[in-house]
Amino acid sequence: MVKDSRKKVIFLIGPTAIGKSRLALSLAKRLGAEIVSCDSMQVYRGFDIISSQPSPRDRKAVAHHLIDAVPARRPFSVSDYRKMALKKIKQIHSRGKIPLFVGGTGLYMSILLDGIFKEAGGKGEVIRQRLLKSAEKRGKSFLYNRLKSVDPSAAQKIHPNDLRRIVRALEVYEKTGRPISYWQKQRKGICDAYDVKVIGLAADRGLLYERINKRVDSMIRSGLVEEVRHLLKRGLSRASRAAIGIAEIKAYLEGALTLEEAIELIKKNTRRYAKRQMTYFRKDKRIHWLKIKSRQPGSRITSGILRLVRRDNERHN
């Protein structure tokens, strides 16, 4: 695949509640861009409050994509997202605009940047279930040690307690006779086709946690309880049910928690999620970081992002 340096794709990523959506609006106007959500929950219909979807006013000011696009009860995979996102990139480029991906779902970002691999072989459900039963009987360490023997490269990148990824790697090996690390090297992402810039927003823990707490309070005032009540009645897929706020509000509605307890649990779980997001993002050396400070004007942050984009351009010219 020949890289077209004239066609740019920009990512604005970072932990939840850091202010990506607000900054993306001014950035899109300055760049002549259209915004594409890189958020695994904003894609679902009816998740207006729980996923902090951009308002109708913001979506009218700048074109937004992959928001409110899929019924919440429908299964939706990373592969589904990739197909839809690749299509949006081409459509946006055809209009002479720049795709600006905005969100905090690291896996969505990675699957676009690096691509997805399709190993040979049939369905692995039987193999997967056998491996899971083996883990129940012998423990995660047994499977992890086996992975180290058949694919030491993959084992170095997978935590010994990450059963899902351990099982996935062994499943691929058993299906194909080749380690997952081999197949990962065969994949190609948009970095091979476009001029890609990835800008990350970070903040001190205290500031980020303060913003998270304020956002949750705002969500409650905006009607989060009623939104979750409605979503539960309509039905949710396994993936959409994982949104922070669903289980906590459900527990409140069933009388297992008071509303105050549910709110505090949402805040706590959101803070933990933000920490996991940053752990994931910090592993990617392609990200150019910009630190957000308290009371920093949005215009100054936008200018900082633009400087990072242009600086990266100069490096490639």
C-alpha cells in the first residue's frame, strides 16, 4: 500500500473527562476537519448522557460521525468499528476534509493505526472453551507458561493475569500452527496509507479526578437515571452493558444501592477507567503529549495542539 502524505488523519486521544470533545470542535474548525468518534460507547443510540455524546448544537456546528449509529442491543465488535471508520476516512477525504478521530478507546485507535490480522483456520470456539476449562482446572499460570514456550514474543506483551489475551494467543497458535506474533506482523493499518498524527491530552491526577467528579454530577442532573432505566427496558448487548453507569444505576433502581452510593461508585469506577486508559496510551510512542493545566484557556490548548501537528509535519518533510 502506497502512503499518500497529502491525505492526513489526526487523532485527539486521552482519558475520559479531560475535555477532548470541547477542544475537538475548535480544532476541527481550524483544520477544516470532520470529527469521527473513537469511543466504544458513543457509537450506541440512546447513550446521550452516559457516553457524553456531543450535543445536537455541536454536531450541527461540525460534522460528527460514528455517534448514535448502532442500536444498543446489537452486538458491535472492534472489527465492525474498523470497517465503518475506514469508510468514513475515505468519505471525508473525498470532501477535501481531514478526519479527526476523537475519543479514549485505545483499542479502537490501535486497530486503525496498526490494522487487524486475519489468521487462517476455522472458528476457534471449541478451542477457546477447552482452553478456558483448562485455566479453571490448572490456573492462568499454566496457560501463560505454555504461551511462553510457543510464543515468547507475545508472552512478553501480555500480563500473566490477562486470561482473555492468553487464551486468544493460544487459540490462534492451535488454529494455524503459527504464533499470534507472526500474524500481527502481517497486518497493515492506516499508518501505511496516510499521514497520521496522534495527539494525546494529559493532566495531573487531581485535576483529572476533579473533572471526572464534576462530569458525573452533571450527568445525574441531566437525567442519567432515567436514561439508564429506559436503556435497560429496551435491552442492551453484552458490550454496551459494560458502559460505566449501567450497573451502578441498575443497582440503585433495584434497591441494592442508594442514589448517593451509586453516584460515588460511578465516580470511583470512572477514575479507575481513566487510569487504565492512560496506562494503555503511554505504551504507544507515536503519541505526542500535551499537558492540560487548571484554568488554561481552550484557545491556548488548541494552539498547542496545532503546534504539535505542525512540528510533526516538519519532521516528515
